Amino acid sequence: MTASTTIRSATLADESVLGSLGAMLVQEHYEFDPRRFLAPLPDMQQAYGHFLVSHIDADHRMVLVAEEGGTVVGYVFFGLEGFDYMVLRGPAGAVYDLVVDPEHRGRGVGKKLLDAALAELAKRGAPRAVLSTAEKNHGAHQLFEREGFRRTMIEMTKEL
């Protein structure tokens, strides 16, 4: 991570770059397991960008971006969740997406985004944070384990 990496709230002006990063996330997951994850669609960049900026002013969901030299190089999408009896979990902060442009990975940008999201969730009263990560996303597993996350659930899929 360079000293010039800053974390800030996403704005409407970030929609296109957020869409590009979100579409990249969809593509990566589809390549991990095309039967489990969404297939990339021709308008995925626009759809994902619109989806993310639609949460900018929400009370319970947030999007932060990592910026280097005026360029957005990653984002984290997270929020507050209440009791969820379907997954047997009490209130928690949830990290939905954590994405860093491949050219900027391995330099601490993801950690900085995660730290900012966790600090915001704690400030808003979340007693814990949860997240899901693809089975084949070993780099993400390493980051999350280094940051104190522990494995608590295993999703299993069977095609019907």
C-alpha cells in the first residue's frame, strides 16, 4: 500500500468504475464455478454500478472506495443486518463485496478497505462482522483469516 491510498465514501461519480470492478467480481466468481455464480451479462457493468450507487445514501448499507492518485482502485460494500433465523445469526455487520483491481492487489489496499468497513460497522453498533467468500478465492481467505475472521459456515451446492 502506498501512502497515497485514501478511503472515502463512494459518490454518484464513481458509478462507472464501481460497475467495472463489480463486473470483474462477477466474472471472477463465474470462472470459479459457473454453475454456482451469476453469468456475466452484457450490461453487467452498468447494472452493478447502478446497484452499488443506489446504496450510497442508505442508512444500513455503505460503499467505500480506495483511491490512489485520483483513481478508484477498489471498493467495499457492507451493511448492518438484524436477526436472521434462516442462518441462525444475531445482529451483525456484513461485508458483501471487497474488490481490488488486480494491478493493485497485494499492497494492502484490501486490508485498508476492510479496516475502514469494520470500523464503521463497530461505530454503528455491530457486535460482529460476517462475510462469505468463494471456496476458490484463496487470496481472500488469507486476508480475512489474517484479520481475525474464522470459518463458521460452509455453503454447499447441488444442481437439481
